[in-house]
Amino acid sequence: DAAEKGGYEHYMRKEIHEQPESLRQTIAGRLDVDAGDVELDVSFPPGFLADLEEIQIVACGTSNYAGRYAAQLFEELAGVRATVEIASEYEFGAGRTPDRTLVVAVTQSGETADTLGAVRRANAAGARTFAVTNTLGSTVTREVDGTAFIRAGPEIGVAATKTFASQVATLAMLAVAVGRDRGALAAADARSVLEDLQGLPGAVQQVLDEEPQVREAAREYRDSEAFFFVGRALGVPVALEGALKLKEISYDHAEGFAAGELKHGPLALVTPDTPVLAVLTDGARADETMNNVTEAQTRGAPALGCVSDGEEYNTLDVSFDVPDVGIVEPLVANVYLQLFAYHVANEKGRPIDKPRNLAKSVTVE
Ligand code: G6P
């Protein structure tokens, strides 16, 4: 066991640190930067993507948050309406045309019962189905029309880390592929996204190199009453994922939401004992988010922010530097939140790789 952890105390920390390498595997041989296109080895019937009306993403837990990130990319890069459903709540829905709908199941294990149930409902409705998974030969791959593998390598820690990053990267490539095929994305714009993806492993490494700063922040705030995570745009799924990670492994109360919602309820819970962690990266409406953070600070809350390199918000109590990688910058910010969750839990001596009551793969509905 110790040898398998490669010198790390926990699989989770090992897997967090594997991200530069797992992301390299995810994108290896798949980016054609010159042509502004990707090679994902997926095929659709002729004309299907051109006529596409909607992409419905179905997933649970962390994979659902990867899906929420991706939905914004599908709309922006592929020019197609994209919705995200919690798999256990999914119904095909009225007013839709099955043969113009693509249902994308995002599932690390490929075995989650809720997600398989959603795929079966989509198939029964006559929609085309697609899986984004880490697991060759998994059940989902046998039930869908096509699959893209995220190639993150085995993940042992119950709390998903490197697979979230590789899911988002794979879905970003899929969004470029769909956008190019539909003629919705110019080659130059595609190229810039592909360059962002190429920069992703190095940017994640830069964040990992800042781990001592995150550990220090975790020590300072570990005993807080609750933790709030906020962001806008691509920062929203990252805020949700940051809160999920912290609650899963530290057992602390953590909530993530769109920063604009703070004033519509959660602000009532804000005190000097409830730190707010914010995604404040370029392109994720950082200034507006910072206005909401300030509202929390006015009530005494400490504020920690993931801020784009070169930007500065002087009033933050802690500022984490995020390298500039465009559309995947919030994904890089997420690595700070993974490290924060890990170190809070570790300071408290929690069983990080096997949190109570949780399973890596949930095969019951
Ligand atoms: C479980 C795991 C989560 C995971 C979710 C979905 O709840 O503990 O980490 O995000 O299942 O799993 P999947 O394999 O479908 O991505």
C-alpha cells in the first residue's frame, strides 16, 4: 500500500499531484493546433452534428460539476444549447426531438447506477447517447453510441480529483470538435482553446508548487464553522466542486453557489467564522464576483481568492495566483481548492481516502 502511494501519505494527494501527467495523457495526440481541430476518434452519423438542437449532459457528483463546466463550453464553442441534469432526476423532457439531441453521460467509473439509468431513459426516448469515462470496458461504454476516454489513469481516492480535471479537458476537446464540425467555431478561435489546453499541465504544476501557501491557509481556517465557495460563469462549477471536495473529506459544512446568490439567502449565514473562497479568474466575471465577496467581508467573513496572475484584489485575506490559461483557468483554480480540502482534512486527521459513508462508485439507484 505504501509503495502504491509512491511516498504520499494518501492516494488523494498523490492523485492531485499526478494531474500534470494525467492531463498530458488526456490530450496526448488529440490536439491538432495548426488545423485548429481535435482528433478524438469519435464519429457521428453524417449531418447529425450540423442539425443538433441540444446536448443534454447527465452525471452525478463531481462528474456533474465537470458537466456544468462543459455545458458552458458547448454553448460558447459549439453554438449548441447545452443542459445538465442530475442523472437520478433525468427525463428526456417534452418539446425535444430525439434524433436532434445528444445525451452525454459523464462518469469516471462508467458504473454509476443513476447515470446508467439516465442513459437507458435517453436510449428509450430515441436520443443518440455518448459517454465520457475513465474506464475501458465499463458498463456505460456498452450502452452508448460512442465513447471518449479521459485517460486519467486509475483513481483510488474516493474524492475525485484528477478525473475531474481530465473530464473537463476531454469535454473541452469534444466541444471544439463539435464546434468545428458544425461550422460554429473559427479555426483561429479553436486554436486559442487548444493552446489553453496545451498550457494546462504546466499551469497545474505551477499551482502544485504553491502547496505550502495552501497548507498554511488550511491551518489558519481549519476550525471555521462553515465554508462558502463562490464564483460566476465557469467559476460556478468550480465553486460547487470545491465545496463538495471539502465536505466529502473534512466533514465540515461547505456550500458552493453562484456568487450572485449570496445576497439571496446564504448571506444570513455569513459571520467572521465562515470563510468565503472565491474563483476570481479572468473570464469568470471576477470583478462582479469580488463585489459579492466584499458583501461577505463587510459581515466579517475572511476571504480567500484564486486570482489570475497579474491581477490583484488588495482586500483579500489570502490570494492564490492562477496562471493565465484562458478557458481552462477556473479548472486550474480548482487545484487550489483540492489542496485546500486535502489540507483541512489532513489537519483534522480524517481518513481522507475513504471518507465515512461514501463509496468510490455507487452502483445502486
Ligand atoms: C460517487 C463518488 C463521487 C463521484 C460520483 C459519480 O458518489 O464518491 O466521487 O463523483 O460517485 O461517479 P462517476 O463514476 O459516475 O463519475
